Amino acid sequence: MKRKLDFEKKNFAGAFQIVRTLGEKGHKAFFVGGCVRDALLGVECDEIDIATSATPEQVQKAFARTVAVGESFGVVLVMDGDMKFEVATFRRESGYGDGRHPERVNYTESPEEDVRRRDFTINGMLYDPASAELYDHVGGLSDLERGFVRTIGDPGRRFGEDRLRMMRAVRFAACLGFELDGAAISAIREEASRISVVSGERIREELVKILTRRNPGDGIRLLSSCGLLEHFLPEVECMHGVQQPPQFHPEGDVFEHTCLIMDTLYANTDGNYSEELAVAALLHDVGKPPTYRESDRIRFDGHDRVGVRMSETICRRLKFSRKQIKRISELILEHLKFKDVFNMRKSTLKRFLSLPYFEEHMQMHLADCMASHGKTDAYDFIREKMEEYGREEITPPPLLCGRDLIGLGYSPGPVFSEILGQVEELQLENRLSSKEEAIEFVLKNYSGNRG
């Protein structure tokens, strides 16, 4: 069928040229997959993939700059300036013993045969940019128009070919706001435990996509209802039914609060936040189930510290980098401090405001409030103080350093840290404002430590 689709980015011109060049050499070539789906939805896509009847060798001969990245699967990267376009030969696949890689790959001249090995109907459409012809052999357009995520063929077979497709089904349903096919849900529930054969790295990548795209809370809910969450994030699954003090959390249990903070974070930032912040928001209350107790009211004493230890274990399991784990841990550890900002000494408050990535702490705190009691007084107070102090006053250059203390006759040692810490404290309190005042303070209060 004729369907003029708009691929906006100017640097996609190379993809159009690849299709034209292959066509001129007698090969079939089409845009395929997510780029076609997104264009039909009117969404700007990030990349264009191309499917062709040309063999990898023929593709490499047709273009000056290529890299065979998946030669056994018929995949070649064609370079156009700074852009890279994945060009894959039409193929049949069979035998997925490891739940990911096909044991046999055979090339085919048939585009219809090629799309029938793909995952979901909405990702199985082909588009010829030269003729503006849309080819839909799997009912993808109908499913797209009615908002439906359905596998191409038997869902059990599709998920058996690559277990990660179970998470991908959830992601597409959540971020597109679509309904997940009942047969697919049944197959996922049947096969959910087998997500454990997927590497931590691949699970992490798919989880991050769910957390950083539209409707992340719905994504977490669907992962849970399909039975997947308990097999790779049991610490989040067990948040179900963990009640919270209703005066602070009228929204419900810890699981519901966690889903709400994800949706609120997305809404507050228009989806513009880091994967570290996304994971920290997901795990910020992961320490609540093991610290739950009831006394005068429901309490979760120390859940921030417990949550840090648990999140570090989770993030190592999902193969986050050490740097990422540190950033996630700090966001979780500090998230309760906002309730104390009104009573902090000026120096303590300024140190709090000078934390690395403090804007992310603010974003998580705001989402946390809006996903629970709705009070933003601490957030507003901090914003006022940041404006009042200014960045230079929050993190002023130090008045003294170790070399200065040596010059005053002090010997390096533990006392250096004490002296410099005290000088910094008084500087942040605006009680010391110059190097001369700092030296006078040190000589007066630490004279017994010299020489």
C-alpha cells in the first residue's frame, strides 16, 4: 500500500541512498522495524535499519565503507559520514538452544520470510522510501492503529527464540500505551522464570529503557503482573503489600508508591533524566520491606542505609559500572535528608547543596513528594536557598590548604584534617571570609600543635 512516511533527520539521507544503490544493483531493500513503526506513529526515530536481498558480500562490494558486525547473521554496517546504518540480509533462522542465538541461519530472497522471524507485528513492517510503498505481511498496521502489542506467530516460540523479548513486549506496551496481547501475557507467565538465562547486561539495558521512556510506572506494574519482576528484581516485587503510614503515603503500599514516583519523575522532567536517577528512584525505598515495623505507627528505621546495601547488590547483579553504582547509592542514601533542611546549620546545608549531581537529588525528592503526600515545602525552601546563596557561596574556594599550614609551622598529620575542616565550617557559616582571618583563627586556636 502507498503510505508517504516522514523521516525527519537530515543525516538519514545516507539511508535513502543505501536503498537506492542496492535497488540500482538489482536487489530489494527496505527500511524495517522500529523506524517504520515510529514514522507511522509520527514519532522521530533515532536510527534506521535496512533489510535487503543482497548478501553481506554484495553489500560490502556496493559501498566504500563497511564493517561486518554480524557476519554469521548477515549484518553489515554501512558508514555514511558520521552515521552508521545496519543492513541485514533477508534470512530464516532456526534452533535457539541457548534462548538467544539461532543455530542455523539461511539467507532468502523473500522479504515476507524475513519479517516472519521477527518479534512483534508492529516491528515487522517494511517501507520502500523510493516508492513510498508500505509492505505489511504480519498485520502490523492494524495492531498499531488499535494499540496492540502482538507477537508474529506463536508467542511461546518467539519468546523461546530470545527470552529478552518478554521484557521487550512489556516495554513496547508500556511506553506506547498499548495493550499487550492476552496470548503473549499467558506465554510470558509460562516462561517468566527463564528470563534468568538472559545476561545481567541485557536485562539492565532493557530495564533502563523501561524506566526512562513513557509510562515507566506502568512498565513496572506490567513486569510484575506478567511474573517477570520476581525473577530478576525480587527486591522490588516484595514491595507489594508493604503498607505505609497513611498520613505520609495516602497513595498506598511501597510498590504503588514506587510506580508513582517513576511516572512522576518522567512527567516532571519530560523524560529528560539519567539512567542512574531512574534506577535510584526505582530502588529508593527498596530497604523498606526488610525494615518494616509497627510501634506508635508504621516505621522503616534506617531504610535508607539498608537500601543502599541492597541497591549495590542489585546493581552489581545487573552489571552497572562502579561509577554508576556510587551515583545511585548516593541518591538513595541522601533522599531522607530533605526533611531536615529547615533545621540544618548553614554550613551543613551548604555541604548538602554541594553534593555531586545535586539537581538529581532535587528531582528525585520532588517526584517522591508528589508521588506521596504532595507537600513540596522542603523542595521550595532549597530552591530559595540556592538562589540566595548562589553557586560561589555554596562551594567557595578554600581559605587555607595544607601548604599554608606547613608555612605556619604545622607538621603534616591528622591535625591538618581537623584544622582545615574547622576553617571550612566557619567559612560556610560566614564567620571567616578571608585568608588573613583564617590564619588568625588557626594561630589562636591551634597554637599547641605547631612545630
